[in-house]
Amino acid sequence: MGPVSRRAFLEGTLAAAGAAAAARILPGRSRSDALGILDRYGREAQDQYTSARINWKRYAGTTLAFAASANPWVTGIQPLFAEFTKLTGIKINMSVLGEVEFVTKLPITLSSGAGSPDIFMIDQLGQAISAGWMAPINPFLEDKKVTDLAWYDPSDLFPAAVAFPTVKGTQWAAPITAEAQLIYARRDLVPTAPATFPGLETAAAAAAKKGSTSGIVMRSSADPSETPWPLGGFVFSYGGYYIDPEGHPGFTTPKALEAVTIYTDLLRKWGPRGVSDWGWEQSEQAFEGGAAAMFSDSSSFASAILNPTTSKYGSETTLYSLPKHNGMVRPNVWYWTVGINKNSKNPDAAWLFLQWATSKPTTAALAPVTGTAIRSSAWASPAIAKALGTEAAGAIRTTLMEANSQPMALAWTNANWSTIATSVAQAISSIVSGGSSVRSAMNQCQNAAVAALKNK
């Protein structure tokens, strides 16, 4: 589970989920403005698609079922479906659920062997791979009948985004969003980027002493879909792993223990009261409301946090990279991906859609709306710089280009990750609340992970 269980504003009705996702449209873009941008782009860019050496009409008349979890990319892509149908003759029937309902219902459907949905967003990649629910992407990329590699230009995709759903050379899904861990900071309280993790604690302490604000806020609830993600950036930057390349849990290594200590010390000493029960939503709201000087989490939050109409200190907020440890920084990353159902009766048509949806022109159209573009060229465009600000867009692009998804992928693609993540979240929440020491909590976490991995 990635940072986007954060999108658990999805627990309400579908309408509420859609409204929450729409709220993530970038500063200065109302929902109607964003849809207008996409509509105009689609009308003007047909030649960018028809220049591809692909017979887009090969599967005209096909209808594809798409199972999706509500998020900004889903909100942004839907207005372009009419353009895709105009180009290909293929209709998209998208079913959108809140994330909690989505991650509950989709495995049941896929486990039945049903051929529908044809394509689906993936929350638990390890589970999807081990269960054999997806057709690999490689054969489609190699098939000149349905792919123009020169036009599609895979080299423009962030390497870590492609590496994330790739296991032993087989790519199992197509990335549709890219997010990386950053530090949001109030310029008046944290005027310079902390260069090291001890420096981050020094900055948090100094900011807290300047007023009634807390020094920093981050997730530390016992929810397995919450806390393991931002903690990962600390553990990985210290050179540790949740699950190492040999498949062993690494929660009691000196590197992991040092990272957990700095993470939990920051929150125990300089975090808001009650933060041990907080997830992304409470943390983001605290920062936007001025109750914390810093907030370390996903780049996808930039759209709301930098918006002065929704964030009290939006115009006074800047983005910093995570600090380095011994010259190395490995912020955590997250990529929503979409897979093709192994039992779909329309696999080639499904790939045509994914190729279109992740192509340069479509990604460029979505970038100013979602702020989670998977292509370097989209982040370099004037449109996203105008929407997000040149400084923020540049910081996010640099982080995504330099990201290494291996440490995260080793954990999140493991079939037993959900069980292990529960132990991680419970351990951190207990440490921050004062219920356990770092050593005791992480020993329990290590033992639980060893037991889980024996069941693989």
C-alpha cells in the first residue's frame, strides 16, 4: 500500500470521493478550468497521436472496462476519454470506487477468474503478481502491430517508475502517476533546507521555539497503509531496508534502528500532541493550518499545500529535498500502476489505451492538472511550471529523476507486505506514544516479518 491510502477521504460515498480527488487540481485551476484545458488540448493534439505508426482503429467497436480507485489522475483522465474514442473507436467504461472499497472488492473479482475489468489500477502489486492476475506488458511493447516505440519513447518515463512494477525483467503494469517524498516547510520558520537528519531535528526544535507551532508533523498512526511510507524515506536514506535484496527483513539492523530513532524522536519531541494517531490527512491539515513548521510526505500534496486559497501559509511554503545521510538520500516513492487482466478478451485494445494514456501528449495534458506526471518532458513544460510554480516543479522533477524505487519495491511488491506493514505501523505508533522503546518495538516488528515471510 502506498501513500495513496492517504486518499482515504474515499471512505465516503463515490460522490464524496470524486469531490476530494477533484480538490487536488493544481492551484489556480478550478475543476471546470482543468477540464477546459484538457478539452482544448485534446482537440488541438490529434495529430500528435496520428503521427504514430499505429492503426488506432484496429479495435474500433470494443468497449473496455476499467476499474479505478478515485484519485486526481482518474479525475483528470476521464474528460479525455471522448478524444480516445474519437481516435480509436474504443469506448472506456470506468468504474470508480473509493480506495477502501476498491482494495476490498477488486481482489475478489480478479480471484474469480473473470475477464472483466479489462484493465485495473493496482494497490497491492505483490499480491497481483503472485496471484497471476495480470498479463505482462513486455510482449505488447515488442509488438509493432500495437506499439510504435519511437513515438511512445519509453526513455522519457522516469526510470524508477518503470522499475517499480518490473520483477526479474518482466514489467507487469504501466505506471500512471509518480510521487516522491519531500519536506514542505514554512520559509519564515525554516529558511534553509536541513542538510542532514540531525540538522532536520535542529530545525524542528528551532521552529518550535519560535512560537506556538510544532516543529514537524509526519504520519505515525498504527494504520499499515499510512506510516510505513514516509518512514521509508528515512530508513532507505540511512541505507537500510524493510526487506533487503536477499528477501530478509531488516528492521533491527543498525541503519534501520538509527533511522527509526530519528523519525520517532522528531515526532515525540517536536510533533503535535496526539500525533501517534495521525495519518496523512491530519498531518496535512495541521501543516496547512499553520500548526507545524514542516511536513514530510508526498509531492502529490503540493497542489493543495502551495495553494493560498486552501492553505493558510501556501504562499510562504517551500519544498526541500530529504536530508542526506553519509552523502546519500533515498526519498520514498510511489507509483500508481494499471495492469491488463490476464483473462481479458481485449488485451491488445487494453494496451492501446494504456499506451495512449501514458504517452507524451496525454501525460503533458494531465500534468498541469494532477501534478503527478510520469514523464520528465511533462515536468519540464511551461504549463506545469505555471500551475505549480517554477521552484516547486523543478524540485519535484529533480527528485523524481533521481529516485531509486528498489528499496520501496522490494517491500511493496512482496506478497506478504500488508502483514509486515501492519507490524511497522504499530511499532512506530507505539514508540511515538511512549508505549515502547525503539529496540523493543523493532524486535517485535522483525519477528513478525520473519514469520510472515516464512509463509510466502
